[in-house]
Amino acid sequence: MNPAFMREAFDLARQGRGLASPNPMVGAVLERDGEAVGRGFHTYAGLQHAEVIALAHAGEKARGATLYLNLEPCAHQGRTPPCADAIIAAGVATVVAPMADPNPLVGGEGFRRLRAAGVEVVMATEFALEAAKLNEPFLHFMHTGRPLATLKTAITLDGKISAPDDNRGWITSERARAHVQELRHDHDAILTGIGTVLADDCLLTDRTCLARSRPLLRLVMDSQLRLPPDSKMVRSAAGDVVAVTTSAASPERRKTLEAAGVEVLVLNGPGGRADLAGAIDWLGRRRYLSLMIEAGSKLNWTALETGVVDRIMFYYGPKILGGLEALPLAGGIGRRRRVDAIRVHNVTIHPIPPDEFAIEGYVHRDH
């Protein structure tokens, strides 16, 4: 195995950022006699999988070649025929990949089919963690049926997200906010609360200007359906805005929003509020792989307390607000004892020079 070709397969896979969902990002490199003779990466709109594109690129040179992939080739009939069969038919001698496909329709069958046909399968285990991280939302979805939910917030060094009197200006720098836009681009959906919409008249769009396989779906938790028809979000709606409400909401408001192109989703939750967990299950049924929660203090706590948050991404600005009235990142009743604190593990610090940083971590599950 040549690590350089595996690294190139990963680089190719990353060219599918925002373009592959609801499929995984996959890159493929065919190597023969020390040279790359075929390359490919998957985009959902392009239909063909990375392996098939690379095989077509290589032509007859694929016979006897080694195929480097970041994920097991599929072995089932989906929108396209099985890639494992195409690899066998092309006469590829060896397939190198770091991990099996978690899709139960594949689940190692691709590797078994290749081996049964005499194709050598090499597991590049040293790349397994990188492969899992690259397609983390896809893996999470395949294991749970729900999108990977990331709670994102901009926060001062003393844990505040909002000042009591005036919130003009930004907590973080333009550089940090550009990083957030990259994060948005990597997600299928974004969710906020009606309080944030009313306070900021936000758009919540992907402003990277990079291509996507489907629009960033924007959801608003809005129990009383107060979303203003003249808000930026509603005026920009193009089949990509969903108001999550309750059966107690005004039918007239619902008709007005639906006429403006907003989908109204009625999900009754605890305490007469719209059901956040139900909204995430709804996203899963529609094969949205990843969700970014970008909300205010109350909804942030609801998301944490109800257990729907899988990952956190907190952007820290070098500022201190202080006081008891400035809002913390998560309000509500909170946990009353230190021993009951929500725990975060696998923490990574991402420096944002010169003076900022982001903390990424995963919410600990007790079960």
C-alpha cells in the first residue's frame, strides 16, 4: 500500500463537500506501476460513484491496478448498479480501503464480493479514524436514523452569548465568522428559535457561495407561529424554510406562511411547545444527515437537556461581559448539582489566530 495514493483519495473525497449528501463523500484513485491512472469523486447530482468515475478515467489501465478508496465499495442496487461488480468486471487486482460501509445494505458485502472474485482487499486501518471523521454525519445517520446535531454558538470568555441592553456588534471576529460559514456549508439543515428570528431578523443561509447538493434547510422552532411574513427568512423562502409549531397556533398565520412558501410542521411537544426531538426525527425520515443548531439561551438548553445534541462547536471571542443579566450559552433551569453536569468528551481546540479559538466536543451518552 502506498499512503500517498490513499491520501489523494481522501483529498478527492473532500471535493464532494456539500455535494454528496445524502450519500457519503467518496474519493477513488487507481494506481498502476506507481502512477495514478484514474481518479474520481462522488457528487449526488453526478449520480455515478467515485469508483465508476475512476474506472472510466483509467479505461484498460484499470486491469491489474490497485484501487484506493476511503470507504468500502457498495454492493447493492441503488440509483446505480453495485460498484463492487464494476470493479470486478474491470479486472482491478487490489482494493485498499480503511473502513466498511455502515449502510446495512452494504455492511461488508462489498469486500466479501471482491474477495470471492479473487480481488485482494487490504484494510488500511491507519486511516480508519480519518475516514470515520470525514463521513461522520453519514455514519451517525446509519447507526441512529437521525442527523448528527451540532450545537454552535459564539461565546465570550465568561460564557455569555448576549448582553442585556444592546447586542449590536459581534462577539467573534470576521475570520471566526467565516469559519462558521464553512461549518454551515458542511451541514444539511440549520435550526433556530423564534426569539432569535424576532431579535435579529436573521437569514441563516449558507454564504460561502459554494455549490450544494440541496439547499441548506432552515428550521424555526415557533410554538405560537409568530414568524413574521415580512422577515428576511420568509421573504427568501424557496422551499427551504420550515416553521415547527403546535396545534394551538393560529390557522390564519399558518395559511399566510404557507402562501409565502414556508412549510409549517405541527409537532406538539412537552409543555405546549413545539417538539424539538420530533423535528430531528422528521429530518431523519427525509435523510438529512446533519443539523446545526444556532439559537438562543433557552433553546440551547432545551437541546442539551433533551439529549438531542451530539456535538458542540463553541467559538470564543476574547471578551468578557460579566454581570448576572447577560445571557449564558444555555439558560433554563440548568443542572442543580455539579455531579449532574452534562459532560463533553473527545474535545478538540481549534485555534483562530490571533486571539480566538473554537472548542469542538461530543456530548457524553450514559447509555
